Amino acid sequence: MKIDSTAKDLIQQIYGEVPDVLIHGLEQLSDQREPRVDDELWSERDVVLITYADQVQSPKLAPLQAQRQFLLDHGLEQLIRCVHLLPFCPFTSDDGFSVVDYLAVDPEVGTWGDIAELGEDFDLMFDLVLNHASQKHAWFRAYLQGEEGFEDFFIDQDPTTDLSTVVRPRSLPLLTPFESKNGIRNIWTTFSSDQVDLNYANPRVMCLMLETLVEYARRGARIIRLDAIAFLWKEVGTECIHLPQTHAAVKLMRYVLDQVVPGTLVLTETNVPHQENVSYFGNGENEAHMVYQFSLPPLLLDAIHNSDTSVLRDWLSTIRPPSETTTFFNFTASHDGVGVRPLEGIVSHDRVEKLAAIVRAHGGRVSTRRQSDGTDSPYELNITYLEAVADASQVEPQDHSRCFLATQAIMLSLPGIPAVYFHSLVGSPNDLGAVSETGQNRRINRHKYDRQSLEEVIAEPQSLQRRVFEGYRRLLSVRIAQPAFHPNARMEILPLPGDGLLGFIRTAGSGERLAVLANLTDKPRVIPDDFVDSILAYDELALERIWHGEGIPMRPFQVRWLTAN
């Protein structure tokens, strides 16, 4: 790789100098560019499935093979372009996010060959878990043994230091003591005692992680997710989140990929308030290609449980990526819970507390984080999204599935690339048994399926999971055929009343237009004709023509996609 002035400037922004070890490491990356063959960054056909490598299991097959077979047998390669494999490396905790070896595949799930086979049918997305490693990682063992070259791989912090300004994502101790060859080391552990934070102030650490980043791209990752990137750089006396060195590090990673494996997309994962989140777009050309739309999942829940779409509507009117080469990664559910920090500055404290109470009433859990004053506050709602939209009055599977699929139809309609969690696709209920067994709230939404059991629940006539699975596949089949759902297609918010109605127009660069209308209440509504051009009269979802003149009827929890078909 050529080390030019741009690379040197980014390195200097991080380190204040240009360390020889980092320059040498970058030069070792192959000079042979390996560009991806995609003609464009993204299109309306882009849909991502978020899933664990061992999500589906079958006898005599590695889990990666079993899941690939499930997806192909149900024709999902026609509806989903990319599969996001959550961490598949050997690990010790957090369902993969405590990595023992970044360049290996856990033999319990399969091999690199199995991942390559999956990549023949789908694009791939990998996680780079770069803030921390497992305490069982060879680097940390070498550090504790005092081996040469590993002296500063991790952060040993004097426990008497005032760290009250550090932003905490968990209600757990920030420092964890470990016995080392040279005595007790109090190691920085942002997320858990088994997840020891890497010290990026050591340029050798940065070098090794850049090598891993490039290897993931060469192994087939079209998208690379930078896990917990906001916490990368630590500096005592600051909040240790979103520091300038962290943003410079993302720019360096983007630059390295552009040079060595151009066409690889960088996605930052920063579960924080909206304005902090979108700061990772940089200037629209030099940082992340995509950021998670973290405010969307809780805002949809807030709208549907309050029959009030005004906050969601007003927030959507502000959503614009900074350039044609950036977009949003839209989702409602993932392997984590629904973060509520992204509601800060958008929704009142009382409405956040109402959501927390609803989640508890629906069998979910509420996880907290430690604040600078020592108190704990809600951080994450742990529940499947299907259960999160449930209401006591919705006793029929048909009502429940319609309500849930309405939220998904809105998510699929927004500017950006939609990401569908496996448990949303198949309509999974809360896994309360896993929570009780492990004591981990997030396990409520991480159930692993035996394939035969999964096939049975999605085949049961009139069952909730069957309704969701079939309904979701229908949404995807229509969605990917609409040029107006291209990630870069413009969005115009319609001035509908905020009492449960929502509407917007998507317009593709080629001119195709599509009106998205939603009724997020349990009552029939009528939307006046004058909000929508009369030419947009065919509902692609209901397969019916709308006759303008008497208003547009909307059933409870109905979403219409109107085109000029």
C-alpha cells in the first residue's frame, strides 16, 4: 500500500507523529488492489439479514451450512442481498463479542470454506470487534506474562484516578483487576470483565487491527461493521467517547480499504444520541459510508404505543445523509436490545419511562448504564420487536402480525439500506428461558433454532410466526422491485396529522415516485386525497387501485405503498 500524504496526515492526527511501526505495517499490506466488482455502492435490491452463524442448526451439518440451506430452501436469496454474520470467531462470552482469535472461524459453527459458500449466494457483512478482545486472547495472555512487544497492548489504569467523566454504556465497573507477572493490573474494561479494551495509543495495536480489517474484506465482506467504535480512544479527563482520534481512526480505516479493497463499505455502530451518531459520516466522503439509524426503533415504538406520530414525523423530516456516497442502515431489531439513548433530545423522559414500563409488561427487561453521578438510567430495552409492539387488546395473531408488519413496512420504506434481524423475519417470541438460565437480558432476543422446530412453527396454519414470516417475505418481494426505494431516492414528508398517521413520498433519480402511507392506530382512518398525487393510485401491497375523490381508506395498522403502476 502506498503511504501518501493523506495516510500520513490521518496517522499524525491520531498519534501526533508518524510512527515507523505503523508505516511499516501499512506497507506490508499487498500493493495489489482487489476491487469489488459492484457497479454501484447500493441499490433498491439491498436488504441485509442480521443473523448468528449458528442461528439454524441441523444434524450432520455445520450451523453455517444449515443456515445457508434454510435460506436457500425458502428462496430468500431472491429477497435478501446480504447476510450479516454476527461474530463467528472463537469467543468466551457475549455470544461472540469477546473474541479469542480475530482470524479464525469457531469450529463449532463451521469453517472459512462454509463462509465462502454462503458468499456465493449472498453478499457478506462481518463485525470487526475492535474496541476489546477476550481476556483469553493470546495478546492478553502475553501482556499478563510480560512478554516483549505486548507491554502496552491494554490499558492499565491507577484505580485511584478520577474517571467520573467517562461515558459508561453499562452499570458495571470500568476497571477490572488481573494478576500479572508484574503484579496486579487494573485493566480498562468498558463492557465487561471478560472484554479487555485494546490500547490504540500503541500503534502496533492499530496496525494489527488494520491488517484484520483488510483480511475481512479479502475474505468476502462487502460491509464491515466497526463494533463499539465510539469508545476506541481513551484519554483521562475526557468522556472517552467520540474523541478526535477515534474519528481519525475511522477515516484511516476507510482510507486503507479504499486503497487496498475498494468498494468495501464501512458501517459504524454507535448507539448514542442522533447527532453524535451521524457525526461518523464525517464530511460525507471520508468517514463511514453508513451509520445505524439508532433512533428509528424506539421512535416507532413510541409512535405506535402513543398513537402519536408527530415526533416520528418531525424527526424524519430532518433525516438527510450528507452525500450520495453515504446512507443510513435502517433497522428495528438486532442481536442487542432497543437502545433508548438515541431518544435523548427527541422524546421526553416520561415517554421513555412509559416505553420501559410497556416492555416490562410484555415480558421484557430493561438494562441500565452507570451515569457520572453514580446513578443508573435505562439504556436498552431487551425484548423481541414482535413482543415490543404487542398490546393487551391484540389477542388475535392477525392483529398482532399486522401491527408488527406495519413497523417493518415503514422501516423498509425509508432512505437507506434496510436490515432485518432473523428473529423479526420469523416472528420469534421472547426467550424468557434463556434469560432465566443465563441471567443475561440480551438472551431474550438471541434464541437459536433447531431447523426442524423452526420449520414446524413457521408452517403451523394461522400461527403468529407463520403470518409474520409470510408477511415479511411479501414485503421484501415488493420492496426490492421499487426504484423509489433506492437508498439515495429523495424523501418528502407529508403534512399529515400526527395522531397516528404518517406519510411520505420517495422519488428515485430516474423519476419514479412512491407514496408511503401508514395508520399506526387500531382504528380505521381516511387520508384526504389532496395529500397524494392522484397518479399514485395503485397499492403495491394490497394489490388494489385507490379511487381518488372519497379519500384513501386505511385499515388499523395498514401501510400502503402507492405507485403509478
